[in-house]
Amino acid sequence: MLVPFLTACFLFCVFYVRVRRNADGTLHLPGPSTGIASFLWGHELLVFEHNATEMYTSWARAFGPIFKIKAALFHPDIVVVTDHIAVQHIFADTTTYVKSPAFRPPISNLLGEGLVWAEGEDHAKQRKCLAPAFSRESVRAMSSTICECAEKLAAELSNQALQAQGLTTVNILSRISACTLDIIGLVGFGHDFRALSSLKGSAEAREIRESWDGHVTAAVTFPAFLAPLIVRAVPMILRVPLPVMRTHGVVRRIVGKLACGIVDRRRREQPANAGSFIGRGKDILSLMMNQGGAAGLLDQEIIHNIVTFTMVGHETTAGSLAFTIWELAKHPELQTRLREEIIQQGGDLGFDDVEKLEFLDAVIKEGLRLHAASPQTERVALRDDAIPLETPIRTVHGHELTHLTIKKGQIFHIPFTTMNTNPSVWGPDAVVFSPDRWLKPNGIPAPSQLPRGWSGILTFCDGPRNCIGQRLAVFEAKVILATLVRSLEFHDTGASVRPVIARTLQPVVDGEVGLLPIQVGLVH
């Protein structure tokens, strides 16, 4: 009796596996040759070693909007998705598609368990509490503070140019990052980090900067590539104190300590701030602290979100804006045109004034299209699904798929920059910095060809998990750029700049991460 029973079990398993495999539409997807994949690291090492999303962009042109790559450490193949209908489906269904469990622990270690880390009901609760802080009215109320910080940065760079009696070379990313750190501290939490108080900034600003620099430098090393792959393969490894994880945790510990002090001080000083922007309860911290009851945030959640918004809220905007200035430095005619528009507008750069500057809007949109602060993201399916497609897929056997059937556990990589620069959508000049495309009739693709993200690009992601601070980030970038260009000229140094993903988009020059040299001079 035992032999027939075991035989029946074996045949059932074979049948079950065959049925599952036949139902998996990813099995016969096209993709890069296994010959260029590493035995241990699959195609993932190639992606890591090249510029941000460079390999995905190349493969998308060769194999179409959906393809698969070999994953590291013998994990099942990863599906790379650039079809905008498929991406829209994945981002909209947050109960089926979540951030990979392998990447949530590093996020927690770096930023704490705030909005970026949270999933499901926890994410919905935190987002509901925080959303009013980023409304149009709230950003309008922040405008004077943002302008003051931008003026401080312009004054600092002007003084350096005066002392140099001509052009001076600065790391533009570092200086813009100091400005955006001051902005998020003031408009978010009523705290002045004083990052622009001198060239080196205050002690706490230097500590934040140095910890972040250490983090991004570590993020481009092989151990940083390896760590999440090991976590994906062996989740229990999280209990081991890996050195790369300790590096990540430094940022959270430093900013978390500051966050505790900010919350304590706010509780003591709240009555004294009654007439200020902060006292009116419109800033991020006030909204978090004033939400009581079951719908409100716990103190620990407040601390984690201060860490999250301090780091994500300043570093991402700074990165994209620094690359935009780099583009303008290489295109002096566009820089001159932008300056003329700003000077002609005259007066202060208030909320409504900035909204009227059409070429400034086009420059910022183009910079964000080409240089997304987060060039890609990852999702994993929690259940089987059928994903709709805009463009049918042709398998390696020549069959046409009008939808993609996937199985539970399937990992997806979604490269935003690849989608933002797709020549079949954006035209043959898709990778060219051309702000005029946003101003010309039919200069940008029809809405039906684009994702539902901000301005038809995925720089701020899409769906319920899109960037909550996108309105603030765009306005902030516009004010800083307009303030700088009004009185300063930017010139290309000729340095070879390599864009890489080190948690966020980072420039690399001569092996140094976070360096983007630009020559700055006064407008004559």
C-alpha cells in the first residue's frame, strides 16, 4: 500500500508543479542572455555596477516593456516592468504588491518605522495624519521661510565668488543639501539646523551630513550590494549585526536623538508659538502631535517620521535639483533664458509668483524627468494575479500575451528613469535635456501614453504610495533655482559625472560619491 501511495503523491506533485508553471506567464518572457549573467549574482551585479538604471534602459529597448533578468543567489527570476498600464496596476493595488520584505529592515534601520517603511493599514493611518501638512495651502504658508533659506544660499555662493574675484568651484550638491536641510527643519518641525550658518554649518548639521555621506559611500560598495540579497535568501540573517547594517543605523540614531529633543521642546514651548506658522498647527510636527486617540500617532511613530522627513525630505530634492543645475551649466543659453524670465517677473518669489514662471516650470519638470531622486523601486506580489498591459508581450516562443499572469512571491523591478526616458514614448531626444518640450504644442506625449504620476512622469512614484511631499519638493526646487539663477551664473567644470543609486540618486566624480563640482560666478 505504501508504494502506490507514494507514487500517487509523487505524480500529484509533478502535476501540481506543471500546472503552476503553465499558469506562470513569466516563464517565457524575453530577457538578456544568461551568458552575461554571473553564476552567483545573476544580472543583478551588472545592474549594480553600471549607472543608475542604465542596464534596464538598454534591455527595455532590446526586449520590450516587460522582460526578466536572472536574480542573484539562485532566487527566481525578477520581472522588470516599464509598461505604464502594468505599472499603474501594480502601484494601485497596495494589498497585492508591497515593498520587498528584504528591503524593509534596511529602511527601518536607516529611517525608522515611519511613512516610507510602513505598509497596509499602518501606512494609511500615517499618511492620513500627515497629508494636510503638504496641501497647497500649507506649502503656500511655508513659502516665505523657503525663500529666506534660498536667499541665504545665494548670499553664501555670492560671497565665495566675490572672494575668488571670478569663478569659484563648489560642490553644488553639498550646498543645496544644506539649504534643503534648513528648510525641512524650519517648515517641518520649527527647528533650525543652521546648516547654512557657515560653510561647514552647525555641529548637528555636520553630524547629519557626515553620517549621510558615510551611508552613501557605503551604499556603492559590494557589501551593500550583497546585504539585501542575503536577507532575501536568508531572512534570519537580520539577527546578525552586519557591519553594513550598523553603518545604516548611524543616521537613524543621530537624527533620532535630535528628533526626541525637538518633540520634548515642542511640548514645553507650544503655548509660546501660538501666533507663528508653527503655532498654528500647520507644520508636520504639529499635525503629528495633535492627532490624538486611536487614529493618532504614537510618540515613537512621531520620532521615526521626523527622522524620515529630515533625511528623505531634504536629500531627494537636493539631488534632483543639483543635477538640474548641472544640466543648466552645460546649456548656458537655457540658463540665460531662465534668468531673463525671472528678472522680468521681478519682485519677490512668492507662491503665486513662482507659479507664473512657465520656463522655470519647464526646467524643473525636465530636470525631474531625467534625474529622479529615486530612479527605481521594487515590489513583491503577495498573491497570484493577472496584470493588464498596454502593449502585448511576445514570448521567446513567439506567443503573444495580452496580460501577464504572475504567481505569489514574484519580484518586480520598476525603473522610473527608464520609463521617463523611453524613446518610444518621449521621442528620439528622450535623454536630452530639453525644457522646451513642455512648452511646445504636442511636445510631450499624450496622457494615454503616460503614467498617472505627477506631470506624466514617475519621479514621485504613483498610486497610494506616491511621494506625499511632491508639492513641497517642486515648489522648493523652483524657489531655490530661481533665487540662485537670478544673481549667479553656473559653468560646467568638464568633470565626468556618473549617476549612481546609493539609496537616492548620487553623483560620482573620480570615485567620490556625492560630489558634483560646478563653477559659480556673479551675473554681470
